[in-house]
Amino acid sequence: MKKKLYIFILLFFCISLTSCSNLPTFQQKKPNNFYYTELLCGDLKLNNDYKILLLDTNFYKKVTLDKAECNLIKNSTLTLRSVDFINKPNDLTMKAPYKLYFIFKNTSYVAEVYNEKYLSIYPWDGDYPRDYINMDSLPVSYNLFQFCKNIIPRD
């Protein structure tokens, strides 16, 4: 009886330890530093049935954007160039004051707006690091921080 108990305990630990181990995944390197933004732009171009939510992260105030506001955000993402995509900035230590949620039928994306200069985009369940964007070269009318500030003022 003791022998069966020892075998059972040994098998239990072997099975539980192998299922929770940190086995290396077969995750490849991110194809480019604008990978997620490219997917988002493709979804924005192909789908007309989507919703964009704006969240103020300090007060957790949420606003659903109307079609005109969605078109402005769509145009701002379509004007991005490959030189606007950067590695994670060292001076980006704060929490993003605004988040934009792009909700499509099959997928969702999040854009975190840090300040007038930085933005990050990633899918809700992505495997790669997020895309970081420097918005300095965008026209002022397409700066998403100013846009968010107009929709949900922080005063």
C-alpha cells in the first residue's frame, strides 16, 4: 500500500511540475517595430463596424467616440510613417493618462497615450512587445494627447 502511495505522489509531482514549468515558447522576434499598428490600420481600413472607447485612467471616466471622432483617430493612425516608430523610451516611466480601446468584431487593440510625444499600441492579447510611437512629426490636429484632452478635460 505504501509503495502505491509513493508512486502516486511521485507521479502527481512529476505531472504538476511539468505542466507549470517555464518551457521556452516558439515565439519569434517581432517582425518590425510597427507590427501591431499595421494590423490596427488594416482593421480600420477594412472594417466599418467598430467602436472606439476613450478612458481617462485617473478618474476612470469612459466615453464612446462618435463616427467623426473615430475618423479623426483613423486618419491620424494612417498618417504615421515608419520613422515615427521607436523603441521604448527611457523617460517613459509614468502611467498613461488616457487609453483608447479599438473594439472590432474579432479583435481589440489598446492605444495608451502618455503625453504629447509618446503613444503605444498593442492588441488585447498580443505576443510581442507593444509598438511605441513618437508623435512629434504628426500635424497638431492629429496629436492624440490633445484630442483626448479635448474629449475628457482634466481641469
